Amino acid sequence: MAGLRQFVVQLLGLGLAVVISVLISHQLGAGAQADAFLLGRRLVTGLQELMTQVLVLVFIPMLAMRPGKEAMVRLASQAALLGMLGAALFWGGAACIVEVIAPDMSQGKMLARDVIRIFGLSLPFALVAVVLSSGLNLQQKFALPALLRLFPRIGVMLAFAGLAVAPVLPATWAYVGGSALALLGLVLLRPLPKQASTTNGPRPNVVAALVLVLGGQVALWLETAFAARTGLGGVTILELSQRMAALLGNTLALALIMPLFARWAANPDRRSRDNTWAVIIVAGGILILPQGVLAVVAPSVIHDLIGLGAFDAMAEMTPLYWVMLLAPFATLLSRVFLVYRLTCPEQAHSPMPVVLAMLADVVVRIICGVVLVPVVGIEAIGLGMVLGPLASAGVLWMPCKAAMPSRVLGVPLAASVGVGVAALVYVVIGNAGWLPDGTMEGALLLITLSGLAAAAVFLALLFRFKVFGLLKEVL
């Protein structure tokens, strides 16, 4: 249930992301300034988020084996040095990065360079925060660290909401300030694990972590480069589609997986009792709910929330949005298999499965970008975001070794019923004329009502058929 609590906090983060996306759409449109801001943010904060997810896989086992202030300070110092190195590289190489990633960006190159440099300054704060969050995770504290990590987004939102003219650079500086405040909050939470693991847990696989960071960054830069080459607004369309269609599902998938990894790292004996395929079915069933609701409300999201501003690329965004809805399921599958491998004592020392998995992921994305983008357009990039993790999961695949209780199927069934109710509410209320048609307020209210109806039915079915307790057992 720790994963669910963390996800509830991160729902607020999703709301902030949606607000930021709408503000960017309305103030900047799919133009040169939006491309410059989102290209810089995507390259730097994408690396930051990737390192946050991956380095936790290293720091949690380290702190589980040797908890205490000395280990925490040592790891935090190393993370700070790594972050400062990254910031220096981004500062010095920003112009070259823009030239390589988006050589055809005729407008906004100087702005993109400045955005990359400023965003890069947030890396030291973010990486030290990873160490402190790992200590809190070992104390089974997930919600508060997740809440503090929203500070950078809050800063960006306030900058865009408060400045009607030239908000890009102030929003970038606000992100750096929010990162510093988040780190300060984590320090005040005293993130020191109380005792070491009493069993021989999995040792941190640093090589595997480096491979994951490198592979993920290559994939991120390739996707951004392919989007930039589709023309003006390509990066904006990709970024907004990913945030509106996949951010919620990806957030939920990672929120469900990380507590599982923390438990297995701190107490590997529990791992033998957990059924990994049950985790996949239950977590995948939960994912059906948000992704299904996002599919139901797609017209309101695309045309009323994003499309009411200066954004004028609906025909390109719509198919990409639909493809992106599938990405969280592929992410969940690959991440669960990855965690299983990294926490397996007899396999954790070998990075080769992770290397092959990341290679398969990157190769599939390259094929989609090089072969399909010229043919079908920007939605081929989204297809690569689905097929790449699936290829990675195929490399890490493991057979189901234990019989699963049949009631695990109750979770996806309950989620499917919830999506059906959301569709009914969306159609009935949307056509009843009770809400202002074609307005942002009406769209937000309709989306909220549909989502709440789906969530209420989902939870009611879990309680009614006594499946809710299964979530505590599995997650």
C-alpha cells in the first residue's frame, strides 16, 4: 500500500503537469519559444528523472547494508560531485547539444541554449535528493519525499501563471529554486535508516545502473532529435502528448514498483514469498483505470484543454496521444522484470541481462525513428516508446513459476468496469448540456466527474469482492 500512498501524492504532481502543459499551450503555442523551452527541459530534466529512478536502485541496497550518518554523507557527497559535473557539462556543451539535437531549429536556438544551462544547475540538488529519498524509502516513507519533489514543478507553474510576457527563463530559474527547496525539506526529514538488513541482500549493481542511465539518455535524446526534425512544434507536440497521455500511468507504475524494490532490498527473504507475476497483473489492472479514463476523455483533453490556446496541431497530436496511452503498460512490465533481476542474489552481480535489455530498447526506438517517422510522422516516436520497453521486457523475461490466486484477476476486471462507467458518465453528462460546451472549465469538470465515477466504482468492487486486501499482500 506504500506504492498507492505515494501515487496519491503524485496525483497532485500530475495535476501540476497538466496545468503547466495548458499554460505553455495557451501562452506559447506550438512555436519556437515552446520548442526551445521544452527541448531544454526534456533533455536536462529527463536525465535528472532517469537518474533519480535508476540511482535509487543503487543507493537503497547500499544504505540497507550500511545505514548511518557516515554512509549517508559519503553517498550524498558523491552524488553532489556527479551533479556538479553534469551541470558543468550542460553549461559548457549547451550550444553543441542544441546544434546536434535540433540542427534545423532556425528560431530559438539561443533560448534553448540558455534553458539547458539553467536547468543543468538543478542536477546537484536533484542527485543529492536521490540519496536522501533512498534513506527515507528504507524507513517506508514514500509520500513525503514524493511531495517535496513537486516543488520544482510548482515553481514553473507559478512563473508561467504570473508572467504573461517572456516567462521561459524565469520559469527555468524557478525550477532550480524549487529543486533547492526540495533538498532542504528532505534534509529536515532526517533520512537515516535505523538498522541494517539482517540477511544477505542484493548488492548494488553499479554497472547495471550506469547502463540504464546511458541507455535511457540515448533513447531520450534520440526521441527529441526525431521530434525536432519533424518541423516547428514537433518537440512541443511530443512533450505535451507524453505528459497528457503517459505521465499518469508511468507515475503510477513506478510508484507501485519502488516500494517493492525497497522491501526486497531491505529484507530479501520476503522476495521468495512475493509472486512477481501477481504484481504485474495487479499493478497492470490498476493501470487500466487511469489509462482507460484518459482514452475516454481524449476529445476533451486534446481539443478543449490543450487546443483552446495558441496550439494548432490537433491532427498531429491526436494519433500520438492514443499511442502514448499504451506506454505505461510496457514500462511496468520492463521495470518489474528489471527489479526482479536486480534483487536476485544469484543474478544481481551480472550486468549482461541489463545491457542486452537496454540495447534491445534503444535499437527498437532507432528503427521506429529512422524508418517509420518519415513514413507515418511523429506518432512513430510514440510507437517506439511502447515497443522499446516491450523489447527490453522480452530480454529480461522470466516464466511464471508459482500458481497465482485467481482473485488477482479481480483487479483488472474491476478497473475495466470502472472505465465503462467513466465512458457512460462522459457521454451522458457531455451530451446533456449541463456544462458549458467548448470551454476549459467545462472540460475539466467533465474529466473530473468521469474520473471520480470510475475510481468510486473501482474501489467499491474491490471492497465488495474482497480483493482490496490483495493489494496489501502484493504491493
